[in-house]
Amino acid sequence: MSSPTLPFTAAAVLDAARSVLGSGWMTFPAHNGRIEGSVRSHRGHSVELCGAQHGFLYTRASLPDGTLNDRATAPLAQTAAAYGTALANVITEDHAPAHDARSASHMHVAKLRAALEHELTTHWESGAATTTWALPGGGRGRHHTRRRAWDDGDVSSTRGVESWLRLNALSADEAVTVLRAINTDTRDERRRAPVHGELAQQIKAAAPGLRPIDTHNWPLRGGKCTTSLGIDSVVRVELHYGGRPGPVNIVVTGSVDNQLRAARAV
């Protein structure tokens, strides 16, 4: 699709586009003598530069739901800088918003930021987002969301993403508050198995649906102690004995609503 008369290369166009887009964007020229290549970001965007002809630049973005977003734009001048600027503009004004609107990962991050009053830091890498923050009690919150590899041909935004929330170094009271905030109902008969240790029993009382996962025999601590409890695909609770501050870690998986309720609880 490229015009053979353009006095610049794809690499020059992509370099100019990257200078406009800023950090976090990567460019890959085709090296075939045509104005072709691709632009990608750690936030998951992928835009193909398809060529240039008759004063137009042709682009295509692959969106998270499997659709393609084809756009043509007219650079203001026949220079690499003008073509790069036109490419950057169509990415920021069209392709990137279209991607973000269909990306469950972006939606999860937006919901988390809207739900919490803490100062959050989000790092994107290869389309996966990790958001961290400090908890008032001295612990740390960490939320991770990423696009799931499709193994059944389903590319819907809801089934095409996975996420989890981890709350580290919670006090027993904070852990109880979190567990009471989320849905821990289950019919799993394993929930009836006994738990051992004062901390484990306190946690179990807050969420009766939890089942013991790991139990150790520690004679110096009075005998058996349950060190982890959980509900499959919902929550896992890790317990640390010995009187240290922040003895509980909680990992919430499954429902994003459950993750948000847990994050808001502390």
C-alpha cells in the first residue's frame, strides 16, 4: 500500500511517532522498504502501520475483544515528522481509547482507582497491570490484572482477563473486617473440618465458609496450628504465628466485586 516516492523510511516515521507518544511505547519498523511496522505499549495496545498512499497513512489496531479497528489519517506535510505526528494522533485519539474501552484489565484498574482513597501506583508490563498502595495499619495492598491466554476461542473481555488482590501484613482485626466484607458462602463440606490455633479460630469465626488447608504440629506453640485457610477460587488466608505484627495475608481471587469490597475494607 506504500507510495514509492516518499523520501523517508518507516523507521523515521515510527521514531517521530514515539517522540510524540512518550515513554511506554515501542516501535517496530518492517524493514521492507515500505511505510509499515507496528507500535505497541506496555498497557496492551497494538497498532499496525499498514502503509501510506495518496497522502494518507493507514493503520489497524487489534482490540481486546478480537475486533480490528481500521483508520486512515492525512498527515499535514510530506515529511517523516508530519507522518509520525499523524500516526501518534490517531493512536491517542482513536486506537488507544477504543482499546481501553474494551479492555477488562483497564476497567479493573479504573474501578480500583475509583473505589479507593489511597495513593495508588500502577505499573503496566506487556498488557498486565499491577497496582500497589500502603494500608493505614502498616500493611500493603497489591492488585494484579492481566489478559488471559485464550484456550477456547473465546475472546470476550470478561472471560479474557484474570485478576487477584493481595493484602499483606494485616492485623487479625483487619483480616476479620476484610473477610466479613466479601462473599464467603459455600457448600463445600470441607468447611466443617476443625481448625487449630487461636488466630485460625478467630479467622474462621469471621468467615465460616473457610476450610483449613495447611495445619502444622508445633509443640512449643501448644500443639497443632492451622496456617492457611481458603475457599477455592474465592479467597486464601495465610497465618503467621509467633506474635509478629501483621500476622495475616489475604489473597482474593474470582469475582472482581469481591476484590473491590476487600480492598475498600482496610
